[in-house]
Amino acid sequence: MLSLRKIAFLGLPLVALAGAASVAHADPCLSLTGCIQQDAKSQLDSAKDSVKNTGSQFTSGIRDQAKQRWNNATEAEREKLLAKGGALTSTGANATEKLNNAEQSVKDRWNNASASERQKILAQRDKLTNATNGVSNAEKNVKDRWNNASESTKNAWKSKRDSLKSDVNNATSLPSLPSL
């Protein structure tokens, strides 16, 4: 039933992406939405990489600080640190218990659901699966078109994207106020 939770959690973004999938079949920069989506995707990928790198640096820094603090601690300080660790373990156990209870609740709801309610749930699952497959296929089609395009076509698409990006920036920026 963990998969039902994942489906519910991922459902909203997938439905939004399903609407964008039909645009992705066209050339990526022939429409304003295509260019914006392509630019947003590249910015999102960049942000994900940045967060991943920052997170790795942060956790390794915290780990190093903790090791250094432990090595420099007195026996009394070490006991306090161990007590804090126990509190964190207790919190983790509570979170695990809540997760298990939620999972059991979903299982119970499924077991107690009528046949028509189960059919609705399965239909929603199938709809989400189809939307995911549609988005994946659209992305693959766009990548294939890009990889198979000539350099002149790629340059034309890039030029169109840059032009649209400039138009969006011009349309959304406020004009400067004249100085008095």
C-alpha cells in the first residue's frame, strides 16, 4: 500500500505534466509554453543538482563537526551527547510508527472498500500511469527530434527560444521611472 501513497503524492504533478505532454510533441521552441517549459526544466535540473551538491557538503560538514566534537568532549559531555542521540532515536521510532499506522490505515480502507470504490482507485492509478508514460514518451520524442535535427535547425530553435525569452522578460519587467 506504500505504492498507493506514492501514487497519491505524485499524482498532482503528473496530472499537470500530462497537460504539457501534448505541447512537447511539437518543436520545443515553436510555442511560448514549449520554450518556457524547456527553460523551466533546465532551471529545475540545475536547482536539483545544486541542492544535491549543497546537501552533500552540508551533511559531510555536520558529520565532521560531530566527529570533532565527540573527540574533544569530556566524559560528561559524551554522556549528554549520547542522551541526545537516544532522544533522536525515539523521535525516529515515533515517525516510523506513524508511517506504519498510516500504511495500515490505507490497507484497512482498501480491504473495507466496496468493489466500485476499488474500481475508482484502480482507474485513478491507471490514469496516473498513463500520464506518466505519456510524459516520458513526449520527453523521448523531443530528445529524439533534437538529436536528429541539423545544426541549422537547432540554431533556429535556439534563436526562437532566445527571442521568446526576451519577449517574456520585456513583457514582465516594469519600465524604469524617469528621473526628476
